[in-house]
Amino acid sequence: MERVDTTLVRETVERVWEDAVLTSLSEFVTIPALSPVFDENWAGSGHLDAAVEHVRRWLVGRGIEGASAEILRLPGRTPVLLFEVPAGESARPDAGTVLLYGHLDKQPPVGGWSEGLGPWSPVLRDGRLYGRGAADDGYSGYAAAAAIEAVRAAGGAHGRCILLLETSEESGSPDLPAYLTEFRSRLGEVSLVVCLDSGGQDYERLWLTTSLRGLVSTTVTVRVLESGQHSGMASGIVPSSFRVLRSLLDRIEDAATGEILIPEMHGEIPPERLAEARAAAAANPGAPRRAFPILEGMSLASDDDAELILNNSWRPTLSVIGGAGLPLPAEAGNVLRTETTLTLSFRLPPTADPKAALEALHRVLTTDVPYGAEVTLSRSEEGPGWNMPPTAPWLRAALDVASERVFGGNEWRPMLLGGSIPFMGNLVESYPDAQFVVTGALANDSNPHVPDEWLNVAQAKRVTEAVALILAAHAKG
């Protein structure tokens, strides 16, 4: 690290972002590259391919010596962009490979964007780049490449770097394991993973994610009639599909407390993560309430901040994220409907087995169904969680240096994250000895997945600068 000119690192990051990244990233925002679960015709629409090709051209255009970019394609699977940069001459021989990860697929646009803003219309305003995919996670590939450029420009070295950008993360990364298996020899021995698809609680410091939840989802349809019937004629005789589905939900979740009742969806909380939750609560009292636009008069799930953090990171939760079979209120007639459909999304503790959890969920929903109603399950998905391994001394020292030189002395902090990045769970199984840096430029107000998604450009630059210093430290060990 002592051979890296940190001033040059900062100047290079600033120049690359201002002269090259913001223009290309803004163009990326215009591409409606929906994740395959939201665009079943993704191969025909070509938007994922367009996004990958757009970033590939930019990476090649940077002219990094020895670098190569390739779009990988397996039959029937979404594409992956692989950008390889050889190690610097002064990197230690046994440094191994740095795998830098991001994704280029996007969430749906959804309605309700503020005036003058839109999902596919990039707007740079007051240091914020608005648009779908700007923050989650289009900026990551640009930041990773800029960090590599900055290390080189500042006289430092880095190990062999592989930038991997997938296009199915927002669908639970169903295609990625096949690529990891098929191209394992190309990746080499991964000793450091840098994931920029995360963030923190503010823009004042570097936040290191130490755990991510797993996920399970399914769409359940309960059907009771061949055709809709007048409710005055059929109610009381034919059980409603809504009531049957409600009773099935009662098997899964305690409606009074939100506790998940399926044992396979639970996992023990490690002592170090419990300590982190308590420390985070003590350092920033009231943060969970301030993080969200809670309605006046509403109470949270607990009065204890540490319990709220654990609820959001190490305890299973259910969110009903979609529904069908219910007409809009203005169009609702007195009809006993044929069926009700709900999409159920579960976040699981990092150490829970998602496959076992999904099997248990299917069993609960289809066994001894009230009144013998027809239950159909579709669009089922699962993904692993992740719990960070112990931090090596060299990485802890590099994080301390980044805190001092990039973030003005504000100490980096660990964070338990309630979201999911299934790729991290896949990686820790494949590379159990690797170190992990899961971080990013997002904070609670960055609005990923919802209207007015925006990237804090200044924080993205700082994160890029921090990654450059971490790469240099990894090369020295």
C-alpha cells in the first residue's frame, strides 16, 4: 500500500467518473434490461444482450493493458460478461484471483416516479443520477474498472482481476451456478471477492456487509369453481378461494406477530452477528424508524432497535408481493370468484437451507387443503444466503486505511443486510478460503426496486477509491 500514490488514486477515479463513467452509465439506464423473471421473452426482446454489449464496448474502450472482455453464453441461459485483467508485475505470485461482481439486469420500472423523472430517462441532478439500474447495480462494473485503472495510474499493483457481470441477479441468479461450474478454470483460484451490489446506512463511511439473507418464493393459486357465481347464491355453500388461501397462510405465518411457523426457514444467530446488531443499534438509536417513511401513528414490529435489525437480517419473513383474481374495487361485483392467486416471497436467515425451506413450503401449502380445494404452485425460486468468513489482518488494515484516507477518518462499519445476493452464497461454497468485501454506494434512501431510484455519485466515487486501495493491499498480502 505504501507504494500507491493515494492522491493519484483519487484524481484518477474523479477523472474516469467525470469523463467516461457518467455518460456511459446514463446510456445504460435507457436500456429496459428487465431481469428474466419480469421478461419471459428476454431472449427475443434483446434488452439483456444490449446491456451486456453496451458495457463490454465501454470496458474494451478503456484500453487497459492486457485486458480482454468476452460475453459468455450457455444454451437457454442469460448472458454473462467476463472482463479479465492480468496481475501487475509486482503483485505477489500467490495473490490469486480477485473476483469483482455486479449485475446488469434490472427490476421492473413500476409507476409513481416524480415529475421529470422516469425509469429509462437518466437525469443527473444535485449529485444524483436517477434511473432504473443506475444504483442497482449498473454502476458496479464501471466502478470496478475505474478502481483497476486508478491502482495502475498510482504506481500500485493488483492481482489478477476478473470482473463478472451477470444478468439474472434480480431473478435470484438461477443461471449463475451453471456458469460458475462451466467456467471454473477460467476464474482460477479466487482469493478475494469484491461485490458492489450492497450499501450502507449513510454516505459518510464505508459499510461492509457481513451477512445476506437467503430467499424462497412461490406463486400459489387456490381454485374452487369452474366459473364465477353470484355471491348471494353461492356464498355459505361454496367456500371462497380467498378464505382457503388465508387459512393456508395461517399455517405459514403468525398473523399477530409475523413469526414464520415453518421450522426449515429458521437458523441460529451466530454470537458475532448478535454483537454487531447490538453495536449498530447503540451507535445509531432510532435508525430503523428513520430509514422508512412510516405513517404517523404506526408502531414498528418491536420497540428494540437490535431486535428490529435481527428481524431484518437473521429471522425469516414473509412478504406478499403480488396477487391476481381480485378485480379493482371500482369494478368489483357481487361474485364468488373462481380463484385467488398470491405471490409469496420469503427472506431466510443466511444459514438456512433454501432448498429444504422451499420443499417444506410446498408441502405445507398442498397437504390437507381445506375442503379439497385445488392448489397450484408456480414460479418457485430459491437462493442461498451468506455469512461472511473471518476478516484477514491485511484486509482489516486496508479497510482502516480506506476509512482514514477516503472517508475522512470515519471508521468503516459492519452491517447485517436484509437483502439477498444469491451469488455470494454460491461463491462461499466454491471458494471457502476467499476473503469478501461486500459493499456499495447505496443507502436506505437510494430507492432500488421502487420509483426514483438514484445513485449518489460522490459516494460511488469514494467506494471506487476504497476498492482501488483494497486491490493494492491484496496484491501485497
